Amino acid sequence: MVVGSLSPSRAGDFMTCPLLYRFRVIDRLPERPSAAAARGTLVHAVLERLFDLPRAGRTAEAAVEMLAPEWERLLEAEPELAELFAEGDAGEAERAEWLGQARRMVERYFTLEDPRRLEPAERELFVETVLESGLKLRGYIDRVDVAPSGDVRIVDYKTGTAPRADFEARALFQMKFYALVLWRLRGRVPRLLQLMYLGNGEVLRYEPDEADLRATQRKVEALWQAIRRAMDTGEWRPRRGRLCDWCDHRELCPEFGGTPPPLPVAGGGERSAAELVEEPAGAARERDDL
């Protein structure tokens, strides 16, 4: 029986701030569209569709040409993204600079690897597995490469910059989470985890082993137990940090003089633990990418 589900983005929310997890998962409070998140979605879409082209056509010029039509496709799917930019000449200039940043990230990708030499096994792969405890792990992997030997490489694109050395473990948690799920699904530990930071052109690589993934499973299980304790007690403690400056929910946070809304009551629309963490792929992508 599934007792709950957890994605890397939701796990990251709880590790960052339990109250943020509550606002997003239990209260499901709306959040304003973010220019940075939308740019990440756009760049990911271009890099995913780049591999639809024949090998010889996978050039930086071809990828840059995909930006405008992919942006129009995103606007059609999510019209609210048009609100990211003001009307008139000022808004046009802002949008042009935003697209310019996306173009530079796409071009920077080509300095890190040559897509003409690659044929990914999977792109935007949805994976999920249920642990013996009943906890479901789920997420979307940007790219999975499989060598002729059967060795697996998990690749994730980041439109931010590479973290400092003391934050690398946090960055790798998401990748180990994906590796754990793939290992349980396919019975083989991925050979390499690769994070490609398109913000500054750095690549973070890590070779996991079975002990790593077992430790990741223990950490995920412990996180879920902490989430369940917060659910049972109703204590979702805020954790002040530098990300608070960008949080949409500061006005409701006790750290800034706010009061959270009342928790849902049983029988009045409260969701079961098994339903928590379910979210659209786009929402997960935005938070994982930033």
C-alpha cells in the first residue's frame, strides 16, 4: 500500500523550510510566474527537442532558432507567462534581454558537449518506484544515456550556476534520488551522474555506488518520517534563509510577522498522505532547476 509520495523538488522544499513544504503541498497556495523558472523551462524544452533533429543538424545555430517557436508554444500552453513582461517598449526590451539570456545558455551547452556524438536513450523520462515502506518516489529525468556496455549516465541541465563546494552534496541529492529510482527499476546502479550548469558552463560529475544509493534511501525515508510527524502535530516550522528573499509566501510566514492560514481539517477536503506531492511536471521542473 502506498503511504505517500515524494519527489526531489518536494524533498528539497522540506529540507529548505518545512513551512514552505506545507504552503506548496498541503495549502497549495498559488505562486507568481517566475522569469527565471520560465527561462529554465524554455531552455530545457529546446535541449530536449534538439535530439529530434538528425545528428548533423544538432548545431548551436539550429538550437537558437528553436527558442522563439518554443517560447510561443509555452505561451500557448500557459498564457499567464505573458504577464512576466510589461507592455510597451520597456516590456519588449525586457523580453529581448530575457531571451538573450536563454540564447546564451543554449549556446553555452555546446561548449560542454557535442550532441552530434550522442543518441540519448531517454529524454524527460518519468520514473517512479515504491519502497518497501510504501513510500512512492517519483520524478522526471532530463536525459538518460546508455553506453554499448550497458552503463547508464543520468544527465540533468541546470540554468543556474554551479554551487560552491560546500553545497555540492545538496545539488547531488536530486541526482542520487533519480539514481536510486532507476536502480530499483532496472537493477543496475547508474555509472555516472552529471549536472550541467548552463549559467556558467561548469559540469559536476559523480560516480555513485550501491552504498551511496542505500544511504540516499535512508535519507529519503527519514525525510518522509519528519514530514509525517509535522502532519500529525501540525507543526510546520519556518526556516529562515537566503531564499526567503524570493519566497512568494513571506507575508504568511511567522519569521516576517505573518500568520499561516488554518490547516485543512479532516473531512473538509484534507488530502491523504498518499496524495501529497502529486504535481504537474512543469512545477517540479521549475523548482528543481533553480
